[in-house]
Amino acid sequence: MPVRRVVPDIHSDDLDGNRTFYGLLGFEEVMNLGWVMTLASPANPTAQLIFMTHDKTAPVTPDLSIEVDDVDAVHAAVLASGARIVRPLQDEEWGVRRFFVEDPNGRVVNVLSHRAPAPGTGNTAAAGAGTDG
């Protein structure tokens, strides 16, 4: 089950301030849905930070996002382990399939895979590395 990237989810009510501050360190905005924003390094696009005011479709805000190649296989393995699922597996309108699980430290982990864009829709955001939430 290959891991594509790991990104901290930072809870913040100041998305603009974070964009400005982390811009000084070389990060650029690659996605912004108003409640969640992803900044990435142009030189290394998998070096990312996620800032969230809240989570639009979940009862809690995750602490960490891990993108995997096959979220369904990871979900099955996590269920079999007996770990606590905080939010069930589901598809999101912004092009990811994800679930939340609690790690042994009580941290909420957002586990996701990007979905391929629907044929003929021109929606390339679903395949992009910056559309998490």
C-alpha cells in the first residue's frame, strides 16, 4: 500500500495570514476551497501544508492527511485491525475518496486517494496533488 505523501493539517482561522507567512518560506497556494487551503513548494510539490478552519463534510478536523494509492485497500486493513473509524469512507465532491481513523495517540488521520476525473468533464482537480480536505 504505497504512500504518496504525508501532510500536516493545521487548524487555523487565518488562511490569508498563513499564505503570506509561509509564502516567505517559499510555499505557494495550490488549492483553496475557502475552509481548507493547501500550500506547496514549487520545487517539490509533495512538500505541503494544509490549513483548515473546519472540515466541510466531517464532524472533526483531522490532524494529518496521508494520501495512499488505494484508499479502499487501506480502509479494509484499518477495519480489520480494529482501529476506530472516526468518519466513514466516502467520495467527496472535490475529487477525493477518504475516511478518518484515530491513531494510537488519539490523533485523527485523514486517509485519502484522488479519484480520476470523470470522462468529458474537464475536471483536472480530482487528479491534482493539492485537493485534499
